[in-house]
Amino acid sequence: MGYGCCGYTRRDLLRAGSLTAAGLLLGAHKVSAQAKKGKRIDVHAHVWTDQYLDLMDQYGKKDTNIQRGKEAGISDAEMNKRFAVMDATGVEMQVLSICPQAPNFEDKSHAVDAAKRANDLYAETVHKWPKRFMAYTALPLPHVDEALKELDRGLSQLRFVGVTITTFVLDKSLGDPLFAPIYEEINRRKGVLYIHPSGNGVASPFVSPFKLTWEIGAPIEDIVSILHLISKGVPQRYPNMRIINSHLGGLLPMVYQRLDNQYTWENPLPEKPSITAKRMWYDTVGHGWPPALRAAVDSMGADRIVLGTDFPYESGELFKRAIHYVSDAGLKQSDIDKILDQNAAAVLGIA
């Protein structure tokens, strides 16, 4: 039987009513999210162009295939797809990191050229889409004098929001005294240091040769780098340098109590490792696995967790899950709000 002039059935109207209700609920959720104080910022995202990756190949890198074909470039088509998933999840801005294709080369001229090209690429991206992107400064390491010059250009001239570095710089630990001048300068500026795995599989014959560089090698890099920083007292020595580590700290939540139980006899430190760990921050990239996020929040505290997606490696539905799982992990609403909409802006100094 029809209804009105348009011939709708009762079933049609009931279905329309349910869709309207769903739309109203979704709209209410979006309004509620927008009404909250804060800004939804993704601190872990990437942009790479074929031109930059070709340069990396030219200078000797052998792994740029990992970044190619991921729709992480700056064409309008690629950006429209990116912005669509950002908008669908309420992500207002992303902070871009060139790592793991960092400009780290023994040849100083190669490192300097690659760093300038990386930062120019990101300056172009931020300039074209200033309401969607911020960026971290890439450094020509291990060449510290040149790195300090590029750091100044990135932060003072290009107005980037921090510095990015890999968990290992060629064969050097981030606890190496070589990097002290860089930490000192970031500390002086009260700046951000974002750390991303290098893709070296911790130089283990049991990781990359078994094609596990990114499946487990990356989180192992995270925990090793974090413990090198803790062992060398870097967070204490540079208290104004805000360090963001990737991937929920890798294995850190799993070994939190173990570190405190064993450091006194294996690696004596002036304070418990768990205390030093809470002097740093950790992004939420956990591939949508709620138990991992809960462990990180239970260990380091919600105040130390910042939103990250690892775009383009989590794109499309995976990107949406990277945001939504924060709300689905059974956390307190106040902690969810901090992680999604407050902590990143505060750490980046734009709250």
C-alpha cells in the first residue's frame, strides 16, 4: 500500500526513519567531539614523493620500495583520499615525518642535500595545506654541525613543530654522546623530538633476514632506543626536550615491571626506569589492538599517550580503526578525550 503522493511503503518509511536516527546520532557525536576543548592531531604520519625516494636510491638506500605505491605523495588525488579519511575520523591535522627514509649518510654532502630536500618538500606541503599539516625537521646525520644548521632552518625559518630522528643513526645509538649538542639545542628551544624506527631490524641476524623488519623489528627498535635513552639519562638531562616515541613504546608496556625489578643489579640507574619512561610520550600506533593500548595507558598513563596513525601504512579502514580503537579500548572517557583531542596539542606546544 502506498503512502502520500510518492508511493512509499510502510517498510520504506520505517527504514528511512532508522537511517535518520542513525544520522542524528552520528551528527550528535561529531558535534560533541567538536565541542570538546582541544584539537585532534595525528603526530605520526608521512609524505614521500617519488623524486625524494629516487634521491635516496641514488645515495645508496636499498629499501625505498617500502614507501612506494602507498599513495603518500602530494598530488591532489592522493591528498583528497587522505583528507577524506582524516575528515571521517575528525583528524584535523597531521604532523609529517620523513623517517624512516631519513637523510642519514656517511657522505656529508649526500646527507646535507637529502635533508634540505626533505625539509623543502615538507615546507611545500605545509604551505599548500596549512590547516591540515605540520612537520618535523629532518637532520643530515651523523654530521652534527650541519644538523644544527638544518635544525635552525627547520624550526626558525620553516616554522616546523619539532625534529625527527630514527631509533638508530646508521650504526650509532641515540644514547651516543655525539648527539648531545642536538639534544641541548632542542632542550634550549623547549622543542619536540619525534623518534621513528630506522628499519634496521636492530642489526640482528634473526630479524631482517627472516623478513621481520617491520612486523616485529620496528617495535623492538622502539624499546631498544627507549632503553638507550633511559640508560644514558637523556630525558633527565634535557627535561625541556619533549620526546615522542613510536608504537606505544614498542615492547615497553610488557616489560615495565621487569625493568624496575632488575635494573638495580644489571644496570644501576639514579631512578627506576618506569619513572624515567614517564618523562617521555608515546604514540597510539598499535594497529587497532585494544589490549596493547590498555597496557600502555596502564603502564605510562593516559597523559603520556598521543594520537598517531602511521599513515599511509594505516590508511582507509585501517586508518579509521587507528582512531576509533582509542574509544573502543574500555578506557575512561576522560582518558579517551586526552588521547584523542588534548595531549598532542599540549606536547607540540600549540594547545
